[in-house]
Amino acid sequence: MNSIVSNIRSIRERMEKACAKSGRDPNEVRLLLATKTVGPENIKIAFQAGETLIGENKVQEIKEKADSLMNIPHEKHFIGHLQTNKIKDILKYNVSCVQSLDRLDLAQKLHQRLLFEQKTMNVFIQVNTSAEKSKFGIGPQDAVALARQVAKLDTLRIRGLMTIGIFSAETGKLRECFKLLKNIRQEIIRENIPNVEMQELSMGMSGDLEIAIEEGATIVRVGTAIFGKRIYPDSYYWNEQQ
Ligand SMILES: *Cc1c(COP(=O)(O)O)cnc(C)c1O
């Protein structure tokens, strides 16, 4: 069997076990393939294995892969740092959800463009739950306020929250990140903000998806464990300079 196909199987098994352990319905948790640096031929192998959801970090990569993936039905989320000058492309290439909305200025510009194109967009608010400077995301203490402001922009549909857990071997610290995201979700739900839904928690990656599922993840984002090691370090994707 192709290694991508067998890797997907083992990830699906890990997801199912984690669901069983925490008494969750496996249908509540979606697998998003984090396809940064992965070529279209390998993404196609994953689609043929039944996967349908990918997440990209760079607009340039979305452009490069668009033609090759055009004829295969799939859903595409944006999970990277989004520069405002790339918003047009996000719409052009049919991204259905921006999971990495982390600042009002970006939300406003996205809203303006969506108004102009008479479209709407699902968004998640990205929260920096680990307080690491290398990671994007709104600070946990500012997340509710950002949700309130974004909610006023009626082309944007807030559907949940996203976080990248702390880069640490200590599972306790990781779990704290995921618990924090879950608590922020509860806080936002309690606020009862019009135009805000909070069903999604996008958290957990190759190394920590079990903990994330136990803490309530509805989307786990997996790259390395399916497609193998990347040639670029994650800092290449997660830093402001890019
Ligand atoms: C790369 C990436 C992932 C996947 O990470 P892996 O450790 O390769 O599974 C998840 N989320 C984001 C935002 C990413 O950039």
C-alpha cells in the first residue's frame, strides 16, 4: 500500500481511539490535511483514499496547486498567516474558511472584499494559547472582544476557534492550551453575540491530536504524520517575515 494511504489509515485509527476514550462520536471530528509543501500528486493520493478537506498556509501554494486539483471535489481552508494583499486570491481560489483570522484589520479588509464580490466566508478566530512569540493568533484575553467586532461584519460567519498548541514535549502544557481554547469558546457562547456560532474547535496536529480530541477538537490538522517531514521548518510558515 502507498505510504500516504497507510498513514491516513493509522491517523484515522488514532482519531477513533481518542474518540472512544473520551466517549465521543467519531463523526464529530474531521481530519484536515495540512498540505503545505505537499505536491498535488500526493494530495491526489489522499483524495483517492477518501479524504476531502485540506488546509494551506500560503496563497502562493494554493495558486500553484489549483489547476492540478481543479477536477477533484474537495474543501480548502486557509490555516496560515494571511496578508491583506492576498485576500483577493483567497476568494478567487475558493477557500471556504479562513481558520486563521487573528486581527480586526484583516477582518475588515476581508469584509470589504466580500461585500464587493457579494460573497460570505466562514472564519475561525485563531487564538495564541501558548503565548509563544513565534505563533500568530489573538491573545486569549482579547479573543472575546475580537469576536464581538468581527460579528458586526456581516459577510463573515464566525464558526469557531483555532489554535496551534505549544511546541513542547510536556503533554500537560499542551493540554492547557486546548483547555484554554475550549474555555474561550464557552465564554464566547455565554456572551450570546449575534452572528456568532461556536461549533468548531480546530486544534491538534500530528503529535498531539489525541489530547486535542479528548479536549473537544472538532477538526484536527495533520501534515507530517501523513505526508512525511517537510523541508522547511515550521517557523518558515509561522513567522511574520513570511
Ligand atoms: C503545518 C501545520 C499543521 C500540521 O502540523 P504537523 O505537525 O505537520 O501535523 C497544523 N496546523 C497548522 C496551522 C500548520 O501550519
